[in-house]
Amino acid sequence: MKIICKQGHRRNQMFEVLPENQGQTGRHKCAGCAYDLGKWHAMIGVPKASDDGVLADLAESQASYVRHKDAFTAYLMGYEHGLKLQNVA
């Protein structure tokens, strides 16, 4: 059964900058959920994922600004933001 993301982050305009992606594990995965996962991984010290297999269990979303966006790129963006937040604390 597919889980569909209903969180408000899918309407965040920051995801407009992401490249489009129609393939691999990240296909149709919510870029907002992927971003949050990357940020969380960085903040708790989980090594950065090297491929989009990390997205396998994320919810899907084709709504608003995350439609057809590259969720793995969103994960990497979140990871970088998480590292910056970690360095500020």
C-alpha cells in the first residue's frame, strides 16, 4: 500500500529549484519528506546516503512544488542544511 504525504512541506516553494526526476527509487517520493530525512540524518550523525535507496520507505507525493522533483537531491540539500544547523548549535 502506498503512503501519500499530506504534510504542508510539499507546498514549500524552495523545492521549485530541484531538478526533475522520473526514475529510480526516488520516483514520486515526496521531496519534502526526503529533505527532512536528510536534515535529520545530518543532525544525528548518520553518514550521508550515497544513492536514492535511502528513500525507499518515504511517502509519495505528486502535489504542488514536489511534483516530479528529484527527491534524492532534496535529501542531499536537507543533509547540507542539517550540517549547517549542527555547526551553529
